[in-house]
Amino acid sequence: MTEAYVRLGSAILREVVRDIRGGPRGANKAHYVSAVGFLRTPLFEMICETQGVNPLLAKRGILQLSSTKEVPAVRPRTHWKRKQRQKQKRYHWAISPGKKMVN
């Protein structure tokens, strides 16, 4: 292996790590999905082997980078239901459609 291929593989892995670390939110979503898909390819395994890294351990470590964010990627359903109930309670005083208002 020439030095150029080793540096290219290292640059590709750095880019994958950067895209995974950015998380699946906003403008980075397409890059995140592409990077996760790349982790499943034989090319990723080959690059890891040329770098002297175990592909399974590297994949696990890279995927853990996206799960270390403080903000959860998806809100729990219980939180969503609680917000819906709060909105319903806030408007409990609204007049029902069958009643008429008197001026």
C-alpha cells in the first residue's frame, strides 16, 4: 500500500466521523444518512483494515459519537402526550358550537 492510499483512507474516515458527529438534524441529515450507510459497506471494512483498526470496533465507536449529544434525537411519546394534554386543558373554557352567545 502506498502512503497516498493510507492518507486517503484516513481522510475518508475523518469525514465519516464528522458527518456522524453532526447528528441527523437539519442540513446535516443527508450527510448523516450517507455516512451511516457507508459504515455498512465492504469499502469501510477495507479502509479500516488498511489503517490497522478493527472494523467492528470502529463502527461501534463511530456510531456512539452520534448518541452522546445532550439533546435527544426523538422526544419520548409520553412527553408529546403531556404537551397535548396541556394544550387541551388550556382551552377548556371555549364555547361549544351548539350554544349561542347573547350580547
